[in-house]
Amino acid sequence: ELHDNIGQLLSVVNMQLNMMKPLAPENFKSQIDETKDLVNTTVHEVRTLSKTLNSEVIQKNGLLRTIEIELERIERLKYATTNFEIKGDYFKLSDTDEIIIFRILQEFLSNSIKHSKANRIIMHFNYQNNKLLIEAEDDGLGFDTTQKTESSGIQNMASRAEMIGAQFFLNSKINKGTKLKLSYTLVAS
């Protein structure tokens, strides 16, 4: 829906800009071209975003590649610089658990960009025997964790972690950024 609806509307905007260009005064034509480029970039970003929202794409690409794609998008849009480090011997998680972990990290990344105004985001995956330890941190504004807010983002992350039996910790300090820790244990089937 995101891709189809917004993508279609942006395509209409592009067509209208094409129709306006021949009628525009010469000094506006370069601005119309810039606007068309911006619309095309937006269409591309909506496509990329809609893919990360699609659980089937996460299943196809896997958790690690999907995180890489999301961090590449953040860098490409110049929201923040990112660093992604993977240690230990990789092991496959269930598709459902990978999707849930991705949604937790996606919420963290979204908050880092929207609210924290972070310049740098770091993510570490550490595979240890049957455990996956994940740390994500930003250098943003941080917040007072004792204050109640209207936002349900933190509660959503915690409840998703609980769904897969992962331990979830979030620590933040004003002007010192936010750090998320997630400890997931692979359950033998």
C-alpha cells in the first residue's frame, strides 16, 4: 500500500511537472528539473522503505542483510553515519524471531533519527554459542527514562522482546545518547 499509493501519487506529481515545464518561464525550468529529481528520489526511498516493512523481504534477505539495507538507507539520506559490526559464528534464527528482532531495531533506528537527532548510530551483533547479543546506540539528545511519555515505542520494543524470550534493556541520558541491549537465546527445536 505504501509503495502503491504514495508511489502512484508521486508519479502523478512527476507527470504534472512534465506538463508544466514547457509552459514555465525559462528561469523556472531548472527548478522544475530539480523538483522532478527530488520526486524521483522520494519514489526510490518509498520503495526501499516499503520493502523493509514487508516481512517476506526480511525473510528473503535475512536479518543481517535487512539491517544493512536499513543502515545504508539512513546513510544515503544523510540522517546519520552508521557502523555495523558482526562478531562470532552466525547461526540462523527462526523467520518469526528475525522479523521481531528487526522490528525492535527498526523502532530504535526510527527514534534515533526522529527524536534523538543522532549524528552517529552504531550496531553490534555478537553471536556466542546459542546466544545473540545485540547492542545499538546513538549519540543523540537522549532522554530521561524516568519520565512517562505518550509514546508507545519503548513499550512496543519491550513487549516484542518478551514475545521471543529475549532480555531487553534501554538506557538513555540527556545529551549522552541512547543504548539498547537485546540478549536472545536460541531455543533448540
